[in-house]
Amino acid sequence: MKRASPSDLRYFERIAKLNCSLPGDPPPVSLAEMFDRLELLERQLGPFVRPGHPGAGDGDLDSHIKFLQRLRSIDLAHGA
């Protein structure tokens, strides 16, 4: 595996230093900590953690598909 260059190391040191200066919680130090935080957010937010809302269906997907089909039919009619 290729080793990090001195400039790469300096870059990541700057990132780490700047991350510490950000307000709020420090970034997670592991994937396990990240997933723990996500689970906590899910418990805190309850139903608001999922995108959309119940009964939302496909939204305006059908109109978008019809629009794309119309464009395709125009292209075919003009030999594109």
C-alpha cells in the first residue's frame, strides 16, 4: 500500500486541527461511534427520521416519466 506523502500528512493534520475548532460535538472516531450516534438520532427524532411522510407514494414520479416518454417520442419522430 502506498504511504502518505509529507504533504498528505500535513493536509490531514490541518483537517484534524480545524475539526477540533468546529462548534459542537467532535467528529466520530470510528464507524461504531458513528452508528451509535445515528441510532441516538433515530431515537430522538422518531418518525421524523424517515424521508417523506406516510402516504406520500411516488410523488410526481408519474408526471416525470410521462415527460421523458414525450421527449423520447419527439426524438424518435425526428430520427434522433
